[in-house]
Amino acid sequence: MGFVWMLAGLAGGCAGHPAVIQVVDYHAPSDVKRYQETFDEAYYDVDDQGDVHIVLRRQAGAWGSGEDFTQVVRIKSVWRHVPGRSVSHRSAVNAQVSYFLVGARTGESFEGAGSVHLKVNKKGTKLTATLDQALVRPARKIGSDESVFTKAELSGKIEARRDRRQVVRLSNDMERTFGPQTANR
């Protein structure tokens, strides 16, 4: 319940952040809610197979429950759109997407997939990306039994700087916090 109040306080967004993500909450069909989250940290790296890994982080102060919390979005491309060579549409699934909400005593991960369009500058130091229609559902939980979302859709604009160390560190932090995914989810 605490995270619901936290998200309600974050409905506004502002320019100048490396990433702005819109969250559409489909918790109840008759009550669709929209949030805009701003992330001050955005990092990316490219692995040996050419897959792009993007990690966004926002550390927020206390909301609703009085508990400090952190939001992390992790995006991993599984294939890249090549203009003029591959058919691409904003609904084409080409990325795994995870959305983590973590507090001192509670946390929840949402996992799914969506479309990400990527462009890296010539020096390979900066990435711009658009995330479209990433559908995520509850996957792993710490503490509370109630889910913040039963189904949510993420989309947004990202400007990330290349930093392998931060990508690995933040990804590993989330995996340590939540433990491994189980096959039946």
C-alpha cells in the first residue's frame, strides 16, 4: 500500500533529466492512472553480443508511508532495429524491461518486454532512446503482499551516458535485493 501513495506523489515531471518515463497503471479497467517519473541517473553499456543494457535510477525521499525508496528501470535489448533493413514499429518487442521499487522494508519488481529504439553518438559515449509500450507485471516481492500494479505500461525518452560499472552495479544490486526469478512467474 505504501508504494501506491509514493507513486501518487510523483505524478509531476520536469525537464532537464536524463530520462522521463510515463507509467500507465491498468490496476482496474475503469480506473486507469498515469504517472510521469523523472530519473536523474541514466547509464548504458553494450555487451559482447551487441545487446544494449540501460539502467535508470531515481532515489526519492519519503512519500506516503514515510519510507525512503528508490526506483530503477532496467532495459536490455534483444535485437536492434536497423533503419532500412528491419521492419520496425513502436509495438515491435525487442527489449526485456524491469521496473523496481525498493524501500527499506518493502520492494517489488515488475518484469516484461517492450520496444526500444536506440541511437548512440559517434564517440559511443552517449545514447538516446525511446521506450514504447513496455508491458510489465509483478514478478518478485519483498514485504507487503499487495502489488502496486497488476499490469503497467512504460514509455519514455532516455539520454544515457556510457558507464559499464554503473550498469553492472545497479543491475547486480537489484538482483541481490530481489533474488532470482522463478520459472513459474
